[in-house]
Amino acid sequence: MSEDNYQELAVRLATDLEFAARVRADPASLKHPGFGLTDDEAQALAALAQQGTEAPVAVAAGAQSLEQRRSKSGFFVGAGAAAAAAAGGGLYLATRRGVSEGGFLLLVGSKPTGFVRSVEGGGVGADVVVEKLGADGIKRKHLGGIKYDDITLGIGLDMGQEVYDWISASWKRLPALKSGSIVALDIDQKAVSTLEFQNALVGGLTFPDLDAGSKDVGHLTLNIVPEMTRVRSGGAGSGGAASKAMTWRASGFKLEIDKLDTTHVSRVESFTVSQPVPQAAVGEQRTSRQPGPLVIPNLTVTVSQANASTWMSWYEDFVIQGNNSRERERNGTLRLIGVAQDELGSVELRGLGIRSLGLSARSAGESIPRLVAELYCTDVVLHIGTPIAAAESPSPSASQAASPSPSPSPSPSPSPSPSASPSPSPSASPSPSPSITRTLPPRGGLTPAPTVPPGRLP
């Protein structure tokens, strides 16, 4: 999605004089997390802004690329165009990421859980049924049952904990039905349209290519399967929520596997943990159809050949010698590391077995020989943030709540103090549980957002 954002903003710089002037006055504003740009892309666009508005090549390339993707924007295309016209701006093209400088706010239930990087799907369609050949030699057609498309979301590691708990429960074979909405926001962070979904199940989670040499901003791709969707105009705006954006790049990872030297692993290819959900007929509740078993893919790992002796020994023993019983499988962890070298999340890998090991394809200018290993994995556990249920601290017990002061005249049979009574007092308030809500990017919650001051980017 970084390429989409870059091209879209390049078009705006070349066609929107006011926007270009604002960027020239404050180039650092392009590094706002809402734009989803890498540092190099932000610097390149800042240089483009300094050159003025004559950039026909960038306009042509950006417009062509964006036009090819407009059909994937679903209900946001028309809404984005209307919002752009109302805003009186230059060229606001709606892409999968929404109106320029806007975004998509995900709500689970009625609670905002963060801004997603991209949105696709959620449409409604019907099958075309072809009838038998008629006496006139024509096969008549009619519409069959209605189907609701899956919704695909690009998410970071800074979403609300409810999102990760929802995914984690699915991986634990405890799928949960969730309803919610996705609000499309315009340049002023005001709601343009809302896609509501009901009784959705997690269909899959995709991890991007993890490469030590990558400069791309990393994000996960979440697929949810709703029972029903509905689009309406407007919705709740975004303003007032706390803000903290987490930056994670595709180069930020660390793979650990029992008894293996993984310090020179340079790449883990993209993989998807999925759970197929059967289509529900019209009027049929998804609760009556359980999702299929969790599908865990093989992992493809690239490691330096000079430091792969432990990998080759395991391959020789596990594959060639045939010592591949369940007791010989290994466990591991894939850690996701932030730009500050802090761990943002991890995937626990259980029951790993190596199935192949071979030389990686090398380009003419590549001097380091590498090996590519393919591993099967039996089970996975997701760890991102602190699960809400586990983080909730119990209220103090009655004995802890009761702290009677020592009486100067002790009584042989002291009566229990009211605060020590097992029956809760009407005036007693339970001890609050610690807040687990993750902070969101600087666009806020659900109260109307103030108008952006002239000359300032959001």
C-alpha cells in the first residue's frame, strides 16, 4: 500500500496548488503516520513539492495506477469523490485507502479499535442461474441467492486489543462472531460513509514477506467473513481518542527455532493462517455453520549458507535418515520487532519439521550464497498486546478490603466490619480494571473532529 499512497500524493502535489504549498511550508508533515509512507518516499515527495507543480510524468503514472485500482475501492469510490467536491480541494482520488488524507476507522461493536491501512470487499452480489434450453433455443437467466463478499483489511500492530483477541480466539479453535463497522473519513476526519457488518468470523490472517533488507512499512492482512453487510452514508466522526502510532517495517523480525542457529535468517516468505467459513444461504444464520479446521501453511525461510550447519544437520537427520517422529519436531517463535527494537508481537510456532533444504536462486550481482528451507508447522499461537481477559485484575477480596483499625479496648468477639462483609455494600464501588485499550493514530475516536486549521496538514 506504500506505493499506492506515494502515487496518490504525487498526483496531488502536481495538481493541487494549496496542498503543494502546505507541503513546501512543512515537509516533515509527510511523515505523518496517516500517509503510510516510508522515510525515503516522504523525502522524495518533499523534493517534488519544492520543484513546483510541473510533474507530468508523476501525474500520468500516478493517475493511471490509481485508476486501475479504483474498482477495488467498493462503496468508498463514490463517497470519496463527493467528499472531495464538497471539500473544494484539487484532485482527491478514492483508492483502497480512502479519500486523500482520510482513512478508515474500524469499530468492533460500537468501540473504535484503530485505523486500518486498506479496505476491500464487503459488497453484495447475486449468482446468475442459467435455465434449461427453451423451445425457442434460448437459455434464459435469472438471479439466484444473494452473497456477501468477504472484507479484507490491512492492519498494523497498533490496533485495539479486541482485534487481536478476536484473531487469537480463532487460532485457538474458539471462533467468535463479531459485528461492527468501517467508517470512511474525509480530509477533515469527518465520516463520509459507513460499511456495517454483522456476525463476522475471522477467515484468515496474512503476514507480509519479512526481509532483512526491506524498507517497506509492514502490515498484516485480515480477512473477515460477514453474514451480512450494509452501506449507509455518514456515520460517526473521529476525534478525541488518545493517539500513538506504532511503526513496524517488514525488516523488523527475528526467527527462533530450538537447536538451530537463526541469527543469519534473512527472509521469511509471506504466509497465511486461514480458517474456511462456509457460505450461508440468505436468511440463514452463520451461527448454524461452524468454520472449518485451521489451515496452517508451510514456512519458507532463507538463511546464509555459511551459517547453516545446524540446518543441514537437522535436514540430514530428519529427512535423509528418516528420524522424523513427533518427538523430533521442534518449536519456535517468530518475533515482530519495532523500529525502537522493542517486540511488538510474536507468533508461537509449534511442531516444526523440515521437509526440504536447497540453494536459493541468485542474481548475477549477489555474492552471498543462501539456502532456502521449507518447514511444516503443526500449530500456531498469536501474541500481540495483552489479552483483555488475562489483563483484567480481580477486585480486592473482602479480607483485603477490610482494614479495621486496632481498637483501644479489644473485644473478645469482634463483629465483622461492614467493609469485610461478603455482601457488597450499595455504596461500595468495585476496583476498576486497568485499561487495555490501545492508543490510536492521531485521528481520534467517535466525537466530531474539529476542522483542520488552514495551512496545516492533519
